[in-house]
Amino acid sequence: MTDTILIVDDEPDVRALLRAGLEAEGFAVVEAGNGADADDQLTAHSIGLMTLDLKLGGEDGLKVARDLRAKRNTPIIMITGKGDPIDRVVGLELGADDYIAKPFLMREVVARVRAVLRRYQAADASAAPEPRSTGGPRFTFEGWSLDLPRREVRNPAGDRCELTTAEFNLLAILVQRPGRVLSRDELMDMLKGHDWTPLDRSIDALVARLRRKIEPDSERPQLVKTVRGVGYVFAGDVKRL
């Protein structure tokens, strides 16, 4: 196994425990004690996933997660105290892929790391080959353009918007069904190649990441809107070309 895991935690004992357990399962591991060190490690190494403690000494782990996610699409598993349910929800909305509550079992950590890595690897593997023809479905919405054959999204200024495979697939699903409320279960079924679990909230994290890339204000989304207790709806004015 070649995936390198970055452990971000200000407690050396916790880093040592996680490192020993992950290395025993064949993962390469690097460590960071704060947000700045984590950024350095992400620049220096090819990181497949990072674990992030939300209580980084004097730092706000949620801010660290927000800053790191704004720069990279590296998967994040948060490590939280059991008394932090709000932090867990906010962290998932910021783009974390999963969370682990302290005290944790290494078996659970390894299982969650592998599950998140499988989701990302499956999403990349499920990307459809780009057709030779330039013809095919294209859409516009609120000045944006979505070209399905080219798997290309451009913003109103005409610049290409870089989306991950999962983000593009989610946007394509939503744009082709404007005004239709889609439940989380429906979206999970449509996003083929993902390894979902019954309590998995990764769909919410994926929506949050997509919003940050296509919404003028991701805190007040106008395109991908939440339908409380149900799921999501694409509210943009869509035209098929």
C-alpha cells in the first residue's frame, strides 16, 4: 500500500499511537503538530489522506480544516472529543469526509481511513472516458457552462473551474434535474462507485465542497439549496444547448 497518511495533532502521544497503528497496516505516515506544519507536509509529500484533531492547542481545528480544504481536495478525517457534536457537523459541512470520536480504537481508525480512500479511488476510477466527438449534452446556468462530453465546467468569466471527479458528477446530476428535490439516498445511488455506509454523511461534505467552488457565497447558496429533512435541489435557471 502506497498511500501516505498525514497525522495532524498537537499531542505527541496521540500521533505516536496513530502512526504505529497505521504503519502496522502498511501505510506510510508523516506528522504535523499544527496547521502550518500540516501545510508544509502537504506541500512536501503526496498525501492520500489526513487525520485532523479539532483541538490543536491554541488553534481552531475547524479553521485549519477550512484553510486546508480551500487549497486542496485531500481527504480529511476529523478526530474529535465525544462532547463535540456541533463541531463534527460543522466540520463535515466544511468538507471533512468523516470523523472519529476520542477515545478511539485503532481498528476503527484503520477501517475509516480505508473506507474514505476507497471512495476517492473509486470516484477517480469511475470517471467516464472522454468521447472523441465534441458533440453531446451541454448546459448553461447563471452564466456558468457545463460540457458533459468534455467533462468541463467554466465560470461566468469563461475560466475553467477545476472540480474533482465526485464534484463534477454531483454537479452533472443536479444540473440535469433542475427544480427536482433529490434525497441523500437518491444522490448516493446516482453517484456510482462510492462505498457508502448507512451513517455516512459524505454526501453533505461533497455538496459543501461543490458550493464553495460554484456559489458566489457558499454560506448562502443560491444554486444548490438544502431542503431541510429531505436533501438538495438545484435552483439555477438551466438551459440545454
